[in-house]
Amino acid sequence: MIDNSSNGYLSPDAVQILLDAAGIPRAGEAIVKSKEDAVKFAEKLGYPVVMKVVGPVHKSDVGGVVLNVKEATAVSNEFEKMIKIKDTTAILIQPMLSGIELFAGAKKEEKFGHMVLCGLGGIFIEVLKDVNAGLAPLTKEEASRMISTLKGYGIIKGARGQEGVNVEIFTDIVVRLSALVTVAPEIFEMDLNPLLGKKDKVVAVDARIRIEK
């Protein structure tokens, strides 16, 4: 898979294959190039759905993410608008999921190998910069310590009666991500952001993988 890929960001199809190979749970999704397929797969995945452009790297900056699309006519209308956005090659459709936003990722550092990162995702990562890092390959104990020493660990555990995240699954994802970059050193940068966590599951909703050989 990686051997045949050129440098740069992998296509969504390739990302799905790598996540599945690594055993990292991800949201069900479909990549479509016609509005008929968009409607068909939205119905199969179950409403409401999220629609995202494939192509532009910063999707939200170009209006390339539409949330909570609830029926076929809306899917069809949004597809026609989104496919015209510059650099768009297809549209990605996913079920609209909820949960606490988490982040896991990796970055290649010249002298050390891969640094694996984890923290709260979405706006938390941008505003609070609450991220811990460790050197791959990580043991389960190391990954667990990275998560439990986050400033936002109370949110992950479930604060003030809110449902928390399944920490075991989150830990397992961090370990699997560490194993993936260890066996595929061509991965220069990888982000799972957000992962959505609940008490029974944690799934990757958005993933980017960049290759540098």
C-alpha cells in the first residue's frame, strides 16, 4: 500500500485500508462521485450524515464540511454545491456520531524516530494544547500513562455526571498507532482528529496520513 504511494497525503481509500490493517476502529463511510451514489450510501449509513469534500486539505476553511444532513433531497443539494469547490475530487459521507473529541497522532522526528501524541481533540487541541507525547514503539503502560496525565483527563473519565470515554479502547488505539508507524516508517505525519469516544467505543472520524520516503 505505502510502497506504491507517492510522497504527500494518502487518499481516503488508502487511509481506510491502513487503519483497518492496524485494527484502529473508524466510522463507517463512503466516498462518492455522483449525487445518486451520495443518496444511496447516505441511506445505507443511516441519517443524519456528515458530508466532507475530498481533495482540499483544510476542508472547513473552504466550506467543505456539512453536518447533520437529514434526508435525500438535502444530500443531493449539498453534493451539487460541494463538488464545485476548488480541488474537490469526491465527497466523503459518514454517519453523524457523537462523543467526546479525542486526538491521537504521530510525527517523525529526524534523530529520534516517531513521536506519538495523544490528547483531547477538536477545539481542545487548538486552544488548550493539552497533548502528551512518547517515543514509538509504546507499551500499553506508557500509552496509559500518557492519557492519565493529561490535564483534561477528568473530561475523558467523565466529569460532573457526563458520560466518559472507554479509556481501555483509547489506550489500545494509541498503542496500535505506535505499532503502525513502527512498521511503516515512511509515515511522516499522522492525525486521528477527532476520535469520538463514548463509554462503549472510540472511533476515528477523520484521519490524515502523510508519507515521506
